[in-house]
Amino acid sequence: MWKEFKEFIFTGNVIDFAIAVILAGAVGLVVTGFVNDIIMPIVGQALGGADFSNLKYVLNPASGVEGTEGYVAENAIRWGSWVNSIINLVIVGFVLFMLGKMKIKFMGAAPDPDPTADQVLLTEIRDSLSK
């Protein structure tokens, strides 16, 4: 069992996947920073100076003094943060789309694999039946 696990964990696919996950986290931080610090201030300014991250619909306002007994925190729908998340998603999707197009352009599309023996046999049977 240990040998099988060792073979699995040290295959190139698992290591490549681990590297991709780590890079995705770093790219996610960069994109979030880009959206929150560059894009959203521009969009907010265009919409009259609104800061989307603070936009919310308050269901129940906070009551009492924070840090004391009986304090009830605010209950709100923070739709501005959700708008930021949607913009993050669109930017990440666009970047991944462009990376995919660049990969195809520079590396070419993957060639179709040769048919297996079963596929060749089924093709021959299909062709003979159609005659």
C-alpha cells in the first residue's frame, strides 16, 4: 500500500496539480487586489463616487454598545462585495480564456490520438455493414 501511495504522490500529474493550486492561489490574490484597488475605484468614481465594497442593505441595524453584554451585530446583505466577486470572476475567466487561446496559438492544437484496436475493428464492422 505504501509503495502504491508513493508512486501516486510522486507522479508528475500530482506534482503539477499541486503547483497549479499554489499558483492559482497567488493569481487569485493578484486579481482580487487588481479588482478591489484599481478597477472598483474607477467604476465607483464613474457611478458618482460609490465604494462597492461598503454597499449593503441593512436588515437589522446594530444595537447596544460593541463589546458589552446585549450587543447585537448588524445583519445586512452585503451586495457590494458580491458585485466585486462577480467582477473578479469575469476577469479571471477572461484571463484563462486568453491563456487557452495563447496555448493553442503557440503550441498548436493537440493532435487526435490514433484509434485503438477496438475502434478500428468497430469501424471495419460499421463499414462492412453499410455495404
